[in-house]
Amino acid sequence: MDKVDELLKLDNQLCFQLYSASRFMTKIYQPLLKPLDLTYPQYLVMLVLWEMPIGHKFTVTSLGERLKLDSGTLTPLLKRLESKRLIQRQRSNEDERQVWVRLTALGESLKQQAKKIPEKLMCDASIKPQELVALRDTLKKLFNSAEG
């Protein structure tokens, strides 16, 4: 087998390992998020909103930038979160194209339940916490170098 054939093996593809890891993460989060009635993408939105002080507003655009999602993907997520009364969306008075998003009291209260999730994942992981941190940091570095 020549070098090119080896390069084209599925198991040698970084993209496949990242894709598989992403699917795996979504799968293991599912039972943890069920009591919160959140999907994994909805959880990611809530994580960003929970980072800010109570009452802070995000524009949909800035939220999309932070999550690396376009508005076509983000808007349906936000609508579902709003229908669950976890967030509130409001058009800007100054520029009607701009939509503000903020947590509701119910959305803020969900944060307490969510605090247990990362800890549970760390306890269930079969690799050391410092290895997970190193993996996360390597992935950030890879993404940042590819992005810019």
C-alpha cells in the first residue's frame, strides 16, 4: 500500500475523528439534557446566555458569532427556546433588523440544574481531566488557526 492510499484511509482522517466525536458528544449529552427539556444546540445557546449577568441582552448576530452559527440555524433554536419561556426576543426600536435576546427568570433558574452537567461528564469520562483540558485546548488552537 502506498503513502497516498494510507492518507485516504477513513481512520486516518482528522475530519472523521472530529465528526465522530461531535456525534458522540451530542449522544452522551442527550440523557443529561432531558430533565432540562433542552436539545444539545439549545443547551449551547443557553450556555452563552448564562455567561452574562442577569438582564444582559445579546443581539442575534452577536450570539450567532459566539456560537459560530448563521441566523438561519440560530433563529429556529431561539424560537423554540422562546416558546419554552426560557428567553425573550425583542426587535430593536432603533433598527428593526436587529433582534435582542435575553434570558427570562425561568431561563436563569435552569442554570442551577445545568451546573451538574459538566461535572457529571468529567466523572463519567474514562480519561483524566487534564487530558480533556489538553484536548479542548488543542481543538481551540486548531479551530483558531484554521479560522484566521
